[in-house]
Amino acid sequence: MRATGTKRSLQSFSRDALRRWRHDHSSQPNPFHTLHFSSWTSTTKFSPALKSLKKKLAVGALPTIHRTATAFKSYAETCASLLRQCADHHPLALGPTLHAHAIKSGVSADRSISTKLLTMYSNWGWLAYRDRVFGEADGFDLFSWNYMITAYARCGDLDAARHLFDRMPERNVVTWTVMVDGHMKCGKVQESIEYFERNPFRTVISWTAMICGFVQNGLYFEALVIFHRMLESSLMPNEVTFTSVVRACIGAGEFDLGKSIVGLIIKTNFERNLSVCNSLIALYLRMGEVDLARIVFDEMEERDVVSWTVLLDVYAEIGDLVEARRIFDEMPERNEVSWSTMIARYSQNGEALEALRMFYHMLHDGYRPNVSCFSSALSASSNLENLLFGSNVHCYAIKAGFDSDVYVGSSLIDMYFRCGKLIYGHQVFDLLPEKNIVCWNSMIAGFCYNGKMEEADELFKNMPVKNVVSWNAIISGYAQNERYSKVLETFDDMLMSGQTPSQMTFSSVLHACANLSSLEKGKNLHAKILKLGIQDEVFMGTALIDMYAKSGDIESSKKVFCRMPEKNEISWTAMVQGLADNGFAEESIILFEEMKKTAIVPTEPIFLSILFACSHCGLVDKGFHYFESMKNVYDIMPKEKHYTCMVDLLARAGHLRDAEELISTMPVQPEANSWAALLSACSMYGDEEIGERAAKKLWESEKNNSAGYVLLANLYASCRRWKDAAKIHRLQMEYSSITWEQEFSLSID
């Protein structure tokens, strides 16, 4: 009785499937009509078995096979084989037809046919029909149960997977492993552990699933602990196990353990395995053993695109973009990950233009960008403030269907705000179907970048969730817009909220303290930094040096600098500049000479500081030595500020004509400060002729600069030209009604 009911249900089900197919393909020729099979066969590439089936269906041969035991078995085997072909090649017309014939012929209950039906509907994405086949048929074997649990786990439907798991008449190692792996991939680590501990069939596959799951969830130490337990159980790892364990060593920074695992890999003869070799390349490069990585790479019997990409990625990450590009150009095969790696690294290392060129070449070569590619290309467009290219990338993202992705959306928001198109950025934000905290943070940072602090503050208050990046965005925004009191006020609110500040937070707040000359507040921040244990970080130490130096406490600044275990060019620059700004010019020069003995290469900012120090010490020859070394030794072209320092150096030393000549011959547009420095020195040395020329040039370069009045008045006063000095002061008061050129002509009449 049950069999009859099941048969009727399946017949109804098959009719539903056929009806659905006819509805979806109503505009196409009816493939069930015999007159259309010839043309349909000629335009579609299927296997000979599938073409044979079409002929049989066309003449009605299949249903008329004699139903002897042998013929019945042959019929069932043929149907199962053809259903497998349908599943692989997606001929939607034939699948439901075969299902109907199987029901009509009474072979649909055969396990092989039911299993093939499950596979077929699952491959097509007809999940409701797949579930009905499984729910209405009897006698599925363990393979089918495992197939269904795997299907549910892969799509993240863990409730359905657990329901089937609990109903299963029997389980094997695959069943338990699928449950472990499925929960791990959905981030349900604790539930996965519970299934693993209950698993009575612990094979190398089960242990490997746990290790891989921990690595996927960033739990590297836990992965290593499980690996140790696996070895204690006398099971030998396979290539997947070794690949995951090496990744765990890299993630946990356990390089000594990684070396031990390399020995085990060699002992078990997996050192030639492709995936293991790929992971070893990554391990050696993370350890800084570039030569060992190249040896592994060069000795590989075969390499795939992953091998090349791993080597490429790590060279790019350690900053050797030249070598990374050479490897990229030599790759015999590339994929989206290879291109994405190069585009991202160029963008992150400040070579935005090259990143955009790579993105263009990727499209030209026919590759489809992924989310990372779009985000990196948009980031490069933001850095260059290239609205045209950024808009084109936006169009490509829409065509590829990535415009609704939250990470691409965040990059688009940042790009439009950086290019000054606030309305477009806001529209992208409003159109995103889902907004995560990254999108909100991008909006806040964008408003801050454009000086719209009221809008940024309003958005910050309305955020559903805030993290440390959100607080950093609003605090750094106030600092960038010189609203230092609001920086301190917002920082106090952050502490009250329970959020722990990061290095970037302290950097912004220390910058505010320095500009407010709030030494006491800065010392309180220093105490908090010590409490958090981040005082030895280069970034943090540099911010403290700058705060103490700008607050006038140069001794504390020097103490912080001396205690830093590691220093970079920014740290040295901050200390050299702090000494120079606080009148310790000679100490500043001595420290600069010490820095040159290290591996630190001088940069533009540190040369600016040292030229400033030479200027205040009157070291003309030394100043010119450093100025010439910028171009000749370090290949740094001096900027306007460097020339201004040199003008100030000459002018302070009394070389007024040389200073004027330097301004007139410099290869860059002189700053107004250059003429102001010369005019100030003219007041000191009483040179009226050069002073008046300098004042005229100053007014031409900056018509709204009142410093020219003051300096020229001082010059006249130093030469005892009291009437002219008074006239300049009077003209300064009447500035709003006449032009600078008129004022100057009046002053010298």
C-alpha cells in the first residue's frame, strides 16, 4: 500500500518538475516533440549515450523494453547512467522526462536511480525537488544520507544537516567528518569540537578536518594542539594535514615548530608533494629564509599557479616589489589571485598609478576581477584622487555584480569622498543592501577628510555599532581639522564607553596635546600607554617624542627616544626636528650624523630639519654640504621648503645678495616665506634696496599676507626712516580699500 502511495507521490512530483520546465522554456521548441530532436541534438554537445537516449525517446522505444528480470536490470542501469549524464551536462528537458519514465516503469525506487536523481536536482539548484526525492523515497543507503548532509552543510543549513544526522540509521567516518567540517566553515567552532569528541571513527581525515577548521577560523594554536594529539594517537598525517599545520605555524609565528614539522614532512616522503611544497615556500619566506624558499621552488618537479602566487605574494609583502614583478612576469599561468596580489601590493606600497595600470592590463587580458581587485583599484584611485578611473572601476563592478558587496561599497565611498564627490559617496552608502561597520567608518572618515565635522559627528552618533576604528576615525578627523579640544573631549567619551584605545588613537590625542601645549595631559596619556604595554612600539614612541618636543620638554623626549628598542626614519626625524625646534641645533646635527651611521636612509623631512638647524647655528658651509648631498648622494630633489631654509641660512649669515640670487635662480616656484626670510634679514642688516625688492616680491606672491607690512616697517625703522615706517603702518590699517601694488608704490614715493 505504501509503495503505491509513494509511486503516486513521485508521479505527481515528476509532473511538477515537467510543468516547471515547460513554463521556464515556453519560448523554446518543445523537445518532447519528435520532429525537433534532430536539430536539438546537432546544436548540443552531449555524450553518445545521451544522444542514444534522445533517439529512443523520439521513437518511444525506452518504455517498450520487455520487462524480464534481465531487461529490467538493464533498463534501470541505463536510466541511472543517463541521469548521471543529465546531472553533469544540465539538459533540463531530459531530466524530468527520465524521471517520469523511471516512475512509470517502476524503477524510480531503485537506489542507484534515486541517488542519481538527488545528484541531478542538486546540481541544477532545484533544491526543493531534491529534498522531495529524498523525503518520499524509501531505502536510501548511507552514501545518499551523507550526500544530503554534505549538501546542507555546504550551503550553511546546519539545522537541516543536524536533523538528518539525528535521524540516520547508521553513521560512518564521512558522516562525522562532514558535521565537523560544516560547523567549522560556519564558524561554529564549539559545536564542531563536540561532534569531533563524540566521533567513534577518528581517522586521519577526521583529525585533518579539525586542524583545517581551526586554521580557517584563525585558531592557530588550537590547530597545533590537535595536531599534537593526532600524533599521539599514532596516526600519520597526509598532505592536507601537513599543508594546514604549516599554515598554523605561520599564523601562530611558531617557526621553530615549523622547522620540526619540515623534518617530519621529509621523513614521511611528502617533501615533493605540490601543496606541501607551496606551504613550505610560504613558511620559509615568513621566516625570512628567502634562499631556502627559492631552493624549494626551484627543486619542485611541478609547479602550479599557487606555487608562483605564494612566492609572488610574500616577496610583495616584504616590500620587494621589483622581485615580485619579475616573478609575476615569468609566471607561465596566472589567475585572479595572482593579479589581485600585485594590484593590492602596489596600492598598499604607495604605487597607486602602477596598481591602476595592472588593473587595466588584467581586464585587457580577459581576467575577471574579484572583490579584492576592485577594492585595491578603488583604493589606488582614491590615493590619486582620480575620479575618472574610479568611476570606470565602479562601472566594471556594477557589470560584474560586485557593487552591492560591502567591501567594494566601502572602497567606492572612500574614493568618491576623496575626490570631493560627497553626494555620490552618500548615494553608494544609501544603496547598499547591507551595511557593515566598515561602510559606516568609511562615511565618517570621508566627511572628516572634507572638513564636514558636523555631518561626521552626527553619523558617528547614529552608528548602530562602534569599534575602535570608528572612534579613531572621528578623533583623527578632529585632529586633522585642528579642533584639538574636541579631540580630548571625544577621547574621554571613548574611555567612558569602555573601548580600549589603539596606537592610532593615542597618536591623534598626543598630537592634540602637543598643539595645545598640554604637557600634563600628555604625561597622563604616557602613563596609559605604559599600562597597556605598547610604549616600545615604534609608532607609539615616535608620537611621544613629538608630543614632548612640541610641549618644550626636550629631556623627556630624549629619554623616550633612547629607550626605544627599535627606531625608524620617522623616529629619527622627530628627534632631530625636536632638538632643532627647541634651540638645540648642534645636538640636532650630531644626532643626524649618528643616524647616517645606521641603516636608516635620510628622507626629505629630516633634511628639512637639519637645514633648519644649520640655519639657526649659522653653519653655511655645512648647510650647503647637506643640501648638495640631497641630490648627489641620496637622489632627493629639494622642494620649495628646502630652498626656503637655504635662503634663510644665507640671509641670517648676512649673505643677502646670495640669498636673493638663490631665490631668483631656484628651479621651483619660490615660497612667500623665502622673500619673508630675506626681508626679515634686510631689517636686521639695514639693507633698504634689497628689502624693498623683497617686499614687492612678497606682496606679489601673497597679496593677503600682512607680514610684508610689518617686516618693511621694521626695515624702515631700523634705517631711521620713521615717516616711511609710519606710512606703512597706516597703509596696513587701510588695507581693505587698495591693492598691494598700490600700497607699495605709495610707500616708496
